[in-house]
Amino acid sequence: MKNSRWNIMKILTAAMLLLLAGCGQGGSGKAQIDFMWFSDGGEGEVMKDIIEEYEKQHPEVDINLVEVAFKDVKTKLKTMIAGGKPPAMVRINDTYEFADYAIDLTDYVGDQDKFTSQFEDSIKPFYVINDRIIAAPMDITANGMYYNKDLFKKAGVEVPQSPDEIWTWGEFREALSKIKDSGEARYPMVWDFSGHRWSTMMYEYGGQLFSEDLKKAEVNSPEAVKALKEFKAMHEEGLMPDSVWLGGENPNNLFRSGTVAVHLAGNWMMGSYKDITHFDWGVTYLPQEDRRSSVPGGKYVMGMKGTGVEKETAEFIKYLSTKEVNAEYIERSLFLSARKDNKNLSYPLDDKMFEVFTDEFKNTAPEAARDWSYQQVISKNAGDLTTGISKALKGESTPQEALDEVAKIFNETIAQNSEKP
């Protein structure tokens, strides 16, 4: 009888151990890594191939790519965290908001300085927060100009082919006016509905969002106001449609239609535009005013706490960060690498276009990286910037009044952050 009871206890104990061991594991006993993912173009298919290869090398791991729309990532991630069931990892661009829930990769990558030195210096504030590596960079982004070569040719306008030929904003507006007068284009230009993209012009006019010490807003400086006045004038002159900034029309679809001469967007659109065949398109340099500038950004992979598979997740993130794997991902996805040693890659599109975006990134004003990495404010108030710009375009406020209001909102958030212990 004692032996029978003992055997039952052993069976129950073994079952409990198996149950505990199964936390964070798939039904097969493998470590289950759910990877929340969004795509700008075809990079999801590239990641699936990389995952398949990793699983062959690590049969103890099962990685499930959970694809969601970019606009839904933050909301869905917040909901899952609140419910106590976050994904093991996520592809993300707004890192600060989730820093407290992220694995500290320092525990897995070893020396922090050695790890971070592999990547572009300007993006470090996005993934090293409070001396913790809360994510790993995958790619960097820069704003730039796509143009319809056919429409420019019909209008008899030549675009800059080297940094020595870059237009001023005045010269660029003259070029757009010629395209408008030619009657060949529905719209000379479209511009993403984004404060990030609009700020490209602001930096080139000598403006910035915040003071150097990040203690006050400077988005309402004379330079920034002048940039917004010029932006409004371009709408009033019919060089850009109101339908994008005031009506929600998709600028990507407008450019793809072949009826728009220029699209100011980011390098990530390369993957989306690669299949355009009904017109010839390319990339040219942004105009300049007081200086040249783009606006840097990027995408990161973040491992989440409380999943039971933190170690396996961190190991996969390390794998994605290696020179060889990153090169495959970047080349096939048509991105720019965040790694300093992955700059001379072989793309299946014209390398010249990637060189232009790389040049824009290198010639970006330092204020741009500082401003947009100030995520304590940006993550909360970026939408207030687009709202202010839209008010100026509608005529509800003057450019000065609109940016004064934005500055007030920014300063309120800065003050709230400074009061926190």
C-alpha cells in the first residue's frame, strides 16, 4: 500500500514538473517564441526565411511570427502586457514607452559598449535607456525624395545627381512650378502626413523641436515658423494637395498612380515601390536652406519580460544582430543597415538610390537625432505637432500661433517629466 501511494506521489510530482517546464513552451516541448511583427513592404517574408533557418539550427525553439498592422502594434502590445501575456518579442520603432517591460539585453550580449559600438551612434538613445539595452537595432531610416523620372523629363526639369547640385528650397519650388505648368502631373508633390517628415524642412531652415539641454520647446522659433509658412505656401500655390494633410488621402497610392512627380517619404518605401513598372522612378537629394538635413529613425527588436522564454528570445535577438544575418535581412528588404560594417551591400535595385539615402543620413543635423530620441515627450506629443501644422494649413491659426500652441504642450510634458522622482 505504501509503495502504491509512493508511486502515485511520484507520478503526480513528475506531472507537475512537466507542467512547470512547459510554461513558455510549445505543445512539442519546444520554447515557444511569439514574435509580434509589422511590415512596411516585403520584409515579413524575409524574416520568415531567417526564422526557418534559425529553427533548423536550434530545433529546441519554435518561433511564431504574429503579423499585425503597424498602426495596431502599440495598442495590441499594451493590451497584452496589461493582460499579463506579452509576446516574447516585438518589432517596434517607439521603444521608450515599453522600456520598463523589456528584457535588459546587457545580461546576454556581454560588454555594453562593445555591443553598441557596432551600430550607428545617433540611434543609441533609442535602444539604450537608463543604462539598459532594451532592444537591438535592425535598420536605420532617413527621409528623402522619390521622383517620377517620366514627369520630370516631360516638364524638361533635371534633378540633382550629386550633393554638389542640391537645390535650395526656392529652386525646388521653381522646379515643382514647372511641372505644374506642364500639365503632365495631377500633383507636383505629396508629403507624408507626419511631424517627423515635416520636421525635415524645419531642420533645413535652421529650426529644432527642443533646446540643446532638452529643458524647453523651441518648435516655435523664428526658423521653425518660417519653415511652416513655406510649407503652407506650397499648399496654397497648388504644389501639394490639401487632400493628404487635411483629408487623409494616402500619398503612397498617389505616387504609385504615376500622376505625382515627387513623394517626400522615408527610405522604407523602397520595398513598396520596387514593383512599379508603369513609370520610371528614382531617388534624388532633399533640398537645403540654411543647411542640409534629414531625420533619422529606425526599427528595433525588443524582448519582453515575463514570458518564460527570455533566454531563448535574447539568443535569437543576438542572432538577428550579427553582421551576416543583418546583411541578408537588409539587402533583401531594401533597407539601410544600423550596423556600421554593413554599408557596402548588394541590393537587387539601383545601388545609387541607397547611396542617396545614406548620404542624407550622414548629413543630418545633430538636432534631429537629439529631438526625435527625446521619447519622453515625442512618444506622447508627436500627434500634437501634426495637429498644429494642420491647423495652420486650414487657416485656423497662423503658423506662429499653431507652433506656439505645440510648444506649450511640449513644455507641459517636459515639466511633468521633471517633477517625477
